[in-house]
Amino acid sequence: MLPLVPHSIKSFLAASIFLVAMGFSDPEREMKVAVASESEVVISGTTNINSFNCKYNLQQLELPIRMVYDERDDRILFQNAKLELANDCFDCGGKMINKDFRELLKTESHPQVELRLLYVEPPKPETKEIGVGMEIIIAGVTRQYKANLKCEDQKNICVNGTLELRLSDFGLEPPRKALGMIKVDNDIKVNVSLVIKEA
């Protein structure tokens, strides 16, 4: 896996799996999906003395999410498929750490993380994993990634996976606190647990 959801990523990745699982393959199709309330997107990281988890409030998402897609070369390609996650909707468990997290993401000048879904590859029968290509924009910096997520085809579509990224990939410097004694590690993870359905 290439270094990465945030992000969050979360809703578009799940929606793409829904499209594959439902077998939609006609060109230039459109679909709307919703994310169930029990879903979670959590950014986790560590410092030299402890760890932290920042959970996104998915109830703040503008739903349903509109998906426009086309099948080409054994992939589902997406046009203008994007998800905007407001930095202020991440809760790290306290006012001070929330403030530090928003400063880290340069929220004053870049108030949101943007995810753009590029393509989805069919799931592998033996692993139920699906390949996903995406663009992630954090603090005004764009990076492309490919990740594998697990797909479970049940009554609704359940998606679980962990994405890895480096703060330095987005020009972000891990902050130091308490006169430099507390330092945030460069590597963080985006943990995704989603339940989605057609809207």
C-alpha cells in the first residue's frame, strides 16, 4: 500500500464498493448513497509519550452523496466524485488537542480535507479486497494513493480497512508541545469502518 484518509475517505470508498457489489456497469451512470450512523472514521497517531484518536462526526456530512461513474478497462472510473470533510468536525477528545489538530491541518487557510475518488477495481474473490485509487487534498496539497479495502456484501455494504499516511507528504510538520518535549510522530493512520446503503 502506498503511504496515505484521510482520509478520510471514507464515504467515497464505501460507496464505490457498493457500486461494484451491485453490479452496475453501464457507462455514465449516476447513483446516490448514504452512510449509516454506526459508521466510523478515525485518524489515529502517536507521540513520544502517548497516542491519540480523532473521530469524525459523520452526521455532519451532506447526504446523500452523488456518484457519477463509467466502466472502462476493468475499472469503474469516477467524474467529479468528491467528499469534503470539515476539519472542525474531528473530535480528538478535548479542547486543547482539538485545537492542536486543527492547527496542524492549517484549518484557518484550509478548513477542510477533500477526497476525490478516481477509480475502483473489482474485488478479489479470495480476499474480498477491492482496489481504490484516490486523490487526497490536505492543507492545499494534493497526493494520489491506491489502497486495498475489505468488502463484505451483506444486506448493506460494510467496509473495513486502515490507511497509512505521513504528515510530511502534505507539507505538514509534526508539532512539538511542552517546550519541545512532546513530539507527534510523522506516521498516522486512518481507520475506516463504514456501513452504506443506496439512498
